[in-house]
Amino acid sequence: MGLLFIALIGVLGITCSELTNETNSGKEENQSALQKCVGVMNTNGLNASGFAQDSVHGIHSLTLEEIRYYFEPNATEDNRIPVVNLDLSSEEPIKFHAPLIGYNKAFKTMAMKVMSYVMQHDRPDYGIQGVNTWEKIGHVYHMHEIYAAAAPIYKKMKENPPDVSALCPCVNDIVGNGILMKLSKFAQGMSILCKCRE
């Protein structure tokens, strides 16, 4: 699921079986690894300078239901896709796995499931602050447009994946590639008007 990041920015998408657990010691090794990853990403058609921002825009509010609907029908709750915690009163602003949030199964379409969910959770400590209910629904629909555009790219790349031996460690290193930092900033921006932790 690691390279789902890439599918969401409309470049490519495949499945990496493992997160990279390598750790580097020393500033020099980290810098060398970062430079290597910039080269690997560029070679694979990714914009390394915009990778974190573009990826985070695609994943910041992704749910397991959306992963299953657009990308991987059998995806599990252990999906390794970090997202902003929409419960702004939580002490943990980031979730390290896109959650199963429980869309209403009475509805047949994703549009109605989303609208129902947003309206049921429209409270001061949940979701984007400073916007009205319709803007929150519009945001989710906007994200679904991104997922719908990324889904066929993901499918094609899954059928014919590039050599990922060097790419997966770079994409999955959410600290080194800047995804975790950008995701934290998204979380701060979403909750800036929330008085729920004071």
C-alpha cells in the first residue's frame, strides 16, 4: 500500500510489500540517502521537490472505505497510509493508518454515504474548521475526484510495475521525504480555529 501515495498524485501506483525499516546514523548518511532518493524519484518520473506536498494533499483525509472503493477492495486497517485525525479534540493529530470510519451502509452510492457521514459529524471538534457544512461536503467530493482520477493510473501501474527496489524505501520514508512534516502542517491548518484542546 505504500506507493498509493504516488497514485494519489497522479503519477503512478503499485503495492510495496514492506515499509523500509532501515535507519541511518549520522547527518552525513541521512543527507546521502536523501540525495539518492531525489535521484531515484526523478528517474521514476516523480517531482521530488513537490512530492510531499502533492502526496499529502492526496492522502490527508483518506479513509479505508475510500481505499477499498477506489484502489484495493481487500485493503486492511493496517494499511500504512498516514492521515490527519479528523477528531480535532484528540491528542494525536496524525493517524498512521487510514481509518475505517463507518459510512452508513443503508446508502448505495458513495456520494450519499459521504454526505451522510459529514452531516452526522459536523461539530466544532471534527474535520476542517472555519468552513460550513456544504464546504466540508464539497471538500470530500473534491478528494473523490482526485481518487477517481488516480484509480486507473494505480491499476495500470499495478499491472505493469516499475522496478521499485530503490523507489519503495524513498516513498515509504515519511520522515525523510517530508510527508510527515507536511501532514502535521495540514493537521494544524485544519484545526486552527478549533478551541477543542484549550
